[in-house]
Amino acid sequence: MQDDAAKQLIHHPYRAPPGFEALPVPVHKASTVVFPNMAAVRARDWKHKDAYTYGLHGTPTTFTLEERIASLEGGRHCLLTPSGLAAIALVNQALLAPGDEVLLPSNVYGPNLEYARMELARWGVRHRSYDPLDAAGFEAMLGEHSRLAWLEAAGSVTMEFPDLPGLVAAARRKGVTTVLDNTWGAGLAFKGFDLGIDIVAQALTKYPSGGADVLMGSVTTRDDELHQRLLVTHKHLGLGVGANDAELVLRSLPSLPLRYRAQDAAGRAVAIWLRKRPEVARVLHPAFDDSPGHAHWRALCTDAAGLFSVLLHERYDAPQVDRFVDALELFKIGYSWAGPTSLAMAYPLAAMRPGTTLRGHLVRLAIGLEEPAALCADLERALGIAFG
Ligand SMILES: *Cc1c(COP(=O)(O)O)cnc(C)c1O
């Protein structure tokens, strides 16, 4: 091997000519970012997006995605995290301290509650659950240690749409910071910041990706000081995202409104069909007038995610419900949603929501991009196999 082969390969002088203009955002990858001299090292501040210091602190690709998510949410600053759950953890870690209390809606995304129970408790942070439909009850719970309140619209699995304006007003009166998990709304169904919410988080894994192939989260703010606190913790935890993943989300963003609307329309068509089935006791969809919190949804939104739950009659047994889910062919069994493939998942309602007044066996359906008629035919066949 020639002595200088490695040097030639690593330090090759050719540079592609500048001036290449194409429409997609380029994928910029780096751990090391090179400085022209030591003065530049000293002049650059990792906190500012006007220059680069290290791959973990951002590249042109991740900065571009942050800007787009910030405008989608109607915010000013955005931080990307390696998953939606990491976005939740970042907010908790950045804003809570021993002695504080965090408020979670009773229908909160499950892993958020688990984080509070298993992690926050070890750091001396308490958590309490509130009824997202009862703003007055929520306000009465807030005390001097209440620091942060999570909001989720619609709530996970049971799909209650909360009284967001009422909850936000109550939190404001008591000086409690509010953070919305906006995964369901995707920045499209309503604007969290217009309601006075302080922080808007999202699992970009769902609608913004749309491909069932990327895990990513975002934490968006309008307030500079709040952003700085989140930014510093984000750095300490090393929560960077890869440029290839950021590029996949950037590639999907232009079709986000079209996909959201299409999956909403298909979801409602399938939900309306299911509502008429004798096996179904109730359909939980925020756009249906018998769904908990429907009036709050109607006051705020016209769109909805393509996500809803059905309650199968109590007279069936759990193995029959499993047989129904197992018999589906187009609907795959799995977690997550907003990808091209429709998904089904049975949840243990009584264990998840102690004290719930909802009755029956809960199956959540996430509508993909298949034709609604084909999805209804799949459901009809599986219902026949399980309950016929
Ligand atoms: C999926 C989801 C998350 C977490 O996102 P991951 O990227 O899977 O960690 C958080 N909140 C809600 C409401 C979700 O649906």
C-alpha cells in the first residue's frame, strides 16, 4: 500500500462546485464540525443557530426541520428529540425539581404516566391525575407545589377531548406551566399556542413522518426563556437526532395536510360504518356527538386524526375480542399510528382507566391509507369470524 493512500483519500483536494440548486433539503451529517481557526472556536456559541459547533448541537438539516416544525405549531423555537417519549422526558427533566408536582390527565399517553411513576418519583417529584373534562376540578387541585400540567387532546385510547381553554385558564391563574402533547392534532387540527399553552410537544413519529419508519419528537415554544431552559437540558442529555431521520421527516412534511385530511375522512367513514354494527356498543371518536368532550372538540376543530376506539359489547369475552383482532388482515396488530398501514390494538380498559364509566371491550383502530371500503370489508369478515 502506498504510504500516502490514506492521506489522499481523507484529504483529497477536490471540492464539488458550489451553486447546485435543488428543491429537497440536503442531508448534512457530522459529529465534528470544522472551524477555520481558534478565534472562530471562541466566537461561536452553541446556543445560537447562526453557526455550527458540533453535530449534536445541530446541522443545517436539523435546524431546517426545527424551523418547519416551529412554524407548523405556530411557535418560535423547536428542539428535536430521538422519539416522542424523549420529548416528554426532556420537558419533565428541564422544568421539574424535587418538591414539585406535575399534573397528568387521567387519559394521558401511558408511557408519560409510567415516566412519572418510575423516574420522577425517584427525583422527589410528585404526580397527580386530573379529569381532563373538569376544568374547575383541575383548578381546585392546583397548589403551591404544582409546577407543570400536561394536556393531551384527544386523550390516548379513550379519546376524550379536554376542555383546553378552561384548563389553560386555570393553570395560568395558578402560575402553572402548561405543555400539550399535540401528537393527535399534528399542528393542524388546532394551534396550541393560540390557546395560551406554553410548550407544545409532538411525536413526529406519527403524522409528520407518516411512514412508520422514523422515531422522533419535538418540543416547541414561543417564550425565549423557556426555550433556553429546555435547550440547556437538551444539550446535557445529548438528545441529538440523525440527519437521515430528519431528512425523512422533511420529505414527508409537504404531504402532511393532505394525509391528515385523507386519514380523517377515511377514519370517519370506517367509524360511521362500525357505529351501525350490532357487535359495537359505542365508537369513541371526538367528532361524534356522543363521544366524551365532543363539544370541546367542536368549539376548536373541524379536523380530526384518523384514530378512534370501539367498545365491543360487554356480553363478549376477552378471547372472542382477541379472535376478532387476530382475524383482521388489512389491519395489522401494532402500536403507533399515522403510517400507510391501518392498525388495531385491544387495550385492557378497566386496568387502564380505573373508575371509568365506559363499558365493553376496547379496540383502538388507526386508519392508514387504504380505501375505507376495503377496511370495512376486512372488519366485517373479522367480526363474522369472532362473533358470528
Ligand atoms: C406515540 C406517541 C408518543 C411517543 O412517541 P414515540 O416516538 O413513539 O416515543 C407520545 N404521545 C402520544 C400521544 C403518542 O401517540
